[in-house]
Amino acid sequence: MLGGGFGGLWATRALRSAPVRITLVDRTNHHLFQPLLYQVATAGLSGPDIAAPLRHILREQRNVTVLMDEARSLVRGRW
């Protein structure tokens, strides 16, 4: 799974009980709730209030490995 944004997290959580191993790759180690970013900019909230570590969010999902890395290319293969 590429990215720990809303789409990546929802897809990963939807596969919770599937018989698959999931590797979630993201450049950062946290999920940022961007709709509240303006409140951090105006000092209404602190940064940690709108960011949570991906490993913490997925800590109870046994079929997930979280890697902090960057995808540089995708290779098309035969499935």
C-alpha cells in the first residue's frame, strides 16, 4: 500500500481480516489530519493533536508492516 493518508489507511483497515500480508509505505511515520491544519497555524491546536503515528493507528492489525520509505518507481509485472 503506498501512502498512509486517508485512502491508504482505509484500504489497509478494510483488509484487516483478509488472508493477506500488507506493507504500508509512507515517507513520514505519521498520518496528518489536514482538515485541522489551519487550527495549528492559528495556535488553536498543537501539532501532535492532528498527527498520529501510523504504527500506533495500526498497532492491533497483525497483517500490516509499516515502512518509512519512498516509492521511486513502479514496475509493471505479470500477475
